[in-house]
Amino acid sequence: MSVDSAPAASPADPAPAEAGKDFIRDIIQGDLDAGVHQSVVTRFPPEPNGYLHIGHAKSICLNFGVAQEFGGRCHLRFDDTNPAKEAQEYIDAIERDVRWLGFDWGTHLHHASDYFEQLYAWAEHLIGAGKAYIDDQSADDMRASRGTLTEPGKNSPFRDRSVDENLDLFRRMRKGEFANGTRVLRAKIDMTSGNINLRDPVLYRIIHTPHPRTGTAWCIYPNYDFAHGQSDAIEHITHSICTLEFEDHKPLYEWFLENLPVPSKPKQYEFARLNISYTILSKRHLTQFVREGHVTGWDDPRMPTIAGIRRRGVPAAALRDFIKRVGVARANSVVDAAMFDACVRELLNKTAARYMAVLRPLKVVIENYPEGQVEDLDAVNNPEDPSAGSRKVPFSRELYVEQDDFMETPPKKFFRLSPGKEVRLRYAYFITCREAVKDAAGNVIELRCTYDPASRGGNSPDGRKVQATLHWVSAGHAIPSEVRIYNPLFTRPDPGADGDVVADINPQSLEIIADAKLEPALSAARIGEAVQFERLGYFTKDAESTDAHAVFNRTVGLRDSYAKAK
RNA sequence: UGGGGGAUCGUCCAACGGUAGGACAACGGACUCUGACUCCGUGAAUCUAGGUUCGAAUCCUAGUCCCCCAGCCA
């Protein structure tokens, strides 16, 4: 299912270290200036339970970005503490995506599972200090005694077990003597705390499921709270940057650092996660879309995953630019999806080679053009980049133009082809429409036109002007191709606001054009290479293409002030 | 009605007691062999009410609204 152009081991397009400015960078600069740290060490800590999305890209750019800017380092650490949800496929995809984004963790690829033995020892340390106990309550009973947002919790009847009993039970948990869900290790903190995370949080649970890395070595696993801060401490992370919802966990994070003989004391900082209009960035929902087949996979170009964005043809640099423009703050916000498109267009305008392609072909016959004659006309590859040079485009008597570029009875502001109207065919000739040929149903199926031989190359020696320049493809030379047009996956800017995300999925999110016509030079396009189809948008050849059947994805359309005016 | 956070143009982010600025979006114009690009221009904001101060988006007080937390997920 998953077609992916796998990047090389190190980033093909490394991110440049250009400093942004935000409260996180202010804090780091302050710490460095004050000598709190000699250098900065950050980490990007994904759980390998799904593919990375554009929200993760924000965290990646932040963590790796500050490390780069301040001359420190950033670790890639898999937070693999729950084997029931994690898989090797995700681990591989995450490494690939981080590299593609342009970042390099060097030798610092780590896993929470690397620390299972140490974390276990620390758990026994806590038990020995009387600060953790084995609870035999069921999950339901624990929930009932935890209290609510407004009512304090009640102590577990197992809270005062002896150190020896706790130690014995914990060791037997590790040995696998107990079934899933029968016992947990809890910290002994304060069941009446206003912060629910401090009401004797669970530290270890029994999960008899093989782990992608440690196999069956363990059947008890630390949870996030017991693993994260300690892993940070082991790696000497200086600034542990996470999203706002972990703010309530900070007191717990610090409680472990204070009560355990950890080698360093990292500090946690939180920022607001990324939200984008017309987009869902929740792993739970993205997983659902894949599982239920609303999309073709994690790398479906409609998905906000890094793999999907890449496959759609967005360059890593455009994604980085977007993240940079969005900024980092603590206020919840929803970024306009148009800002992402703007970043993509801005980069592609400078870099993408231009070609002509007709998506919805309408046959044009140039009546006064000699049958059998073919001319190779010069076309500029990229007007924004003279070094890109030029190419030849074949012109002949029978051509295709876009159906949208003809109207039998045009409204006032329609500049394109209509009966009697003269337009320019880009890089070719002025042509005038003489007749629209229709089928029995009255549909226009062909245009009979004449050309002005003196306008070869696209300019008339008498200096007369035309209002429109159209793209075109020689019928006899055209390469047939499938083109996939992607529209927003959702019909509303705030999908799921009424409670059902799936109900807001856009039934027209994918338009497949089976028989587009491409100019011959496009046969050399490489998979993943960004090109512009003139007047239409930016496209890239999909990895599903075969020699016999090309497939192009639309990355993003061009701005279209005419369409908007209509 | 517990605990924790947050409110600045339509949107996102700046301004760190001293002229509220940038980007995206919108609108108008110029240019154009892409109705693209580019360029020029226009409109557009400090949650409310008090207070401190020569001066407040920034400090204080009281409100209002929004977000997060009751997994043996992360």
C-alpha cells in the first residue's frame, strides 16, 4: 500500500540553521548567557504508534532547530513504553520522515526501552523509600477512588503495604506471575491533590505483549510519566520541550527527578500544538482514516502526515518554512491552511520547471496548418530561473487545449477562446477560432481554428495583442497520463466540531483525471520531482507510475484570480 | 463549584513600561507570452472595567471568555 521514495541515510535536503525568535529560544539563550548550561541538548520523543504528521514537524523543527542554532544536539528518542500499540513499521517511517525533513540525530538514536533495566531499578528504589506501592485494585476501582475534578480521591486499601511485600510483589510482576490488569505499581503521593496526576499515579502495568525491541524480556512496562523525565535525565537533556497538555504532568516529572538518583535535572517547557484549518491532526483519527479506508494509506497525499505531504510533492524546505512562519507560542490557535499553500507555492515558483499539460482535453484542428508538418518550438523551462534553460515543444495541426479555455457564448470578462476570438498558444502561434464542432448531444467536441504563420514563437510582427495565452499539447505527441487532484480532506474548517469527524470528510477530496495529455518532455520527469503545469499548478510524478502509465499528483494549484472573480 | 494554562488585525506571530510591526488572507492598481510570478497601494487588532505611571498590549485589582486534566495511552 505504501509507496514511498525512501530518502538516503542522511538528509538529502538538510535544514539550514537560521534562528527564529520565540519564548523557547529566549529561555535557552537566557540559560546559556547565565551559564546554567554550557550547551543545549534537546530531544524529539515520538511514540512509534503511527506516522508523523505536520504537528510533529513543528516539534521536530523546534527541537532540532534550536539544537542546531545554539550549537547543541538533538536526540531522536522513541517513547516505546507500550508494546500493545507500537510497531516496527512506525519506527522505520519516523526515522525516514525526520531525515526527509532535513534533520540528523547523529549517533543519538535512543529508546525509552534502552532504559527499562534502569527504570526498573529506580522503581525498586522508590518502593524501598516507601514512595511506591503495589495496588491490587481493578482499573474500575481505581477510577472510582481517584475522585473527580472537584472531589478528592481516597487512598487505596493497598496503600500501606510493607516495603518487603511491595518488593516481593513487584519482582513477581516482573517474573510474569500475574495476568494483565491484576496489579500495578503506583507512586505514593497525594490522593487529595488538585492535580489529578499527583493522585498516586500508576508507574508500571502488566502487559503480556511482545515489544518491537525487547521482545518478551519484559511483561511489565513503565508508563509515560515514569519513563519520560528519567529518560531525559539519563540523556542529559537540558530542555525538554513538549506540548501544552503535559503541563499538568510537570509536577510529577519533577517529583521523579527529586526522588530518584538521576544523573541530571532537565527542565520541561510547553508550547501550543499546531492546528490547521480543514485538517485533523490527531493520531487517533488519522489511524482511523487509514484503518477504515477513507484514505489509501498513511502516505495518501490528502493526509497531513509527513509521508503524505512528501508524496503530494511538497519539498521539505517548504514545510520547514511553514513551521517557521507559524511560530511558537503558548496560545491555542488554528493556522489558516492557505498559509501552508502559500509556502509551497513560493518555493515551487522559484524551483519547479514549467511544462504544458492539458487536464481536460478539447481537440483543436488548425485548418490552415499543413498536414503532417511538425515544428519544434522553443519553450522556457523556468522564467524565474534563467539557468534552467529551454526545451523544444512539438507543434502540429492537431492539438489539445483545456476545455475550460473555450466558451461558445463567453461572458464579458472571458479572455480565452470563443468563436471568432484570437488567442496565443504559448510559445507557438496566434490562433483564431472559426467553428465549434458539436456532437449529437450538442457538446463541443472539437474546435476548427486558423493560425497566423507570422506569429511563430508567440508574437505577431504587426504588434497586435491578444488577451489570453493558452497552454496546449500536440495531439500526436501527447503522453497520456493519470492526474490526481487533491482537495481538502474535510468540508469545513473545523472538522469534527459537531462530534463526528468522518461525517465531515470531503467526498470530493480526490478527483482522478484518467486521460490528461502531457507534453513529451514530461516523459523524463522523475518520481517526486516538482514541476509546474503552466496555468494549472504544481505537480509531481507519483511512485505508482509505471513506464506505461504515468500518474501525477497535484501538489497545489496556482492562484487563480479569474476563478475567484467568477 | 478543584488544579493548570491562555486571550493583540479575518488567521498566525512580534512588540519584554516609550511610534502596536510582519506574514498569510482580503481588496484596489501596475506589469505580464502562465488571469501565475513580481511590484505598488488600501482596509484591518491590544477581551472588559477600574487602578499605578509623564507614558500601559506590557505592571496591579476585579471580571469575562477559551483550552487542558478524572487511561493500567502518550
